[in-house]
Amino acid sequence: MNSTIKVAPVSPDDWERVREIRLASLQANPEAFGAKHEAELIRPERFWRSRLSNSDFILASDESGDIGIMFVDQVDEDFASSCWIRGCWVHPQARGKGVMRALIEYVDSQVHVKPWSEQGLGVWVDNYSAIKAYELIGFENIGDPQPSTSQPGKFYQRMRRTTPLKGN
């Protein structure tokens, strides 16, 4: 039986849900992120509420609970995009089922109310599965790999896509 993926933005009042899935992502795939599980584990409620006030957090869920997360920040032109997608993660048991595509489709659906028409993100150069997933939904490499400020010695690839504008 196929499960239905629901994608929705969350508010600061949903901080516990965001904290739970963010910690799960950092624990399951620490190599995929600049942040560390141990550091975010001890962050207080006020940190999470503030973070949710300053970025657009989006969760994907199905009947089993929350299975995917991303957050979107506005950026300046230096990023060659109008928004920067961060913290993308899909629960390992939900991978390959369209969760990342559903999250990106939600971002696309907001183009008339948010400045999200030019989407950028960064992915570690050795995270081949994530790069492939992003390419499948239209992201392309831009520029040369960049050195990480959060993890010296590592490099990330900037990727970008343009939202296919809808007539709604």
C-alpha cells in the first residue's frame, strides 16, 4: 500500500517535532551535515523557537510520522539564488519514495508568496546519493566546489534550480 506524503510548513510551536527529526537526521547521517548531533542535542527550547522564527521549516510526514525535513532561508545575490535550501533529510526507510520531490514541490508551490523562484543549496562533494537526488529534481552544479567553514578540509558543491512557474 502506498502511503500519502503530506508536506507542510511548521511554526515555532512545532519546535519539538523539528528538534526530533533534526536530531534523527544528525544521528543517522552525521556525514551529510555541518552541524553536530551532540551540539544540537543540548540546545534549549528558546534556540529551536528562534530558529523556526528565522527560517521557513517544512516537514514531510506520512502515517508513520515525520519522514523528511528542510528549511529555506532568503539570501542575497551572492548565492546566485533567491533562497537557500538547508538541512534536507529524508528518513532512510522513506528514501526513494518521492519525499524530497514532495518537499521541493511545496517550495515551488510557494513561488507566488515567497521569493523562492531561484533555489540554491550546498551538498558535500562526496555525498553522491544526495547529489543524484537533487539532479533528478532539476538541480545543476554551479561553480567550483567551495571550502566549508563549518568543517575545515571538506568541500561542498553549490547547486541551483529555477522553479517551473505555475499559472495559479
